[in-house]
Amino acid sequence: MWLGQALRMLRLEADVTQEYVAYCARTTQAQIARVELGTRQPTLCVLRGYARATGDPEAVMRICEAAILGLEYDDAVSA
């Protein structure tokens, strides 16, 4: 699924590390890596961590909304 890929792009654009997202989400870097690889679905706490770490909660909301609506990856990142 593209959700993890979109979160990774958001993190990289904000120039923050997986470790920092993990700190903000009160989880481990390994958990963040699994989310970005698409082997785990992000929890609400992890999504909040991305919002805090990147300083862009609106972007996290757009990505989640696109995932819920079943939109394609390109539609989510261009929104």
C-alpha cells in the first residue's frame, strides 16, 4: 500500500529522521520503518507522530483521507 510511501515522502520533505518521528509518536524507529515499508499499518499515535515531527498535520490528514477514500498514491501526494 502507498500510505507508508506517502508518509516517508512527507518525512523526507520535512528533513526529519525516522528516529525523530518515533520519538514524537512514542514508539520505536523499527515501527516507523515498518510503516514506511508498508508491512504495518500506522496507528493513530504514529500518525500523530508524523504530524508533530513534520509540523504539517494537514498533509497527514490529506494522506489519510486519500487512503480512506481509496484514492491512488499520485492523487494523495498532489492534493
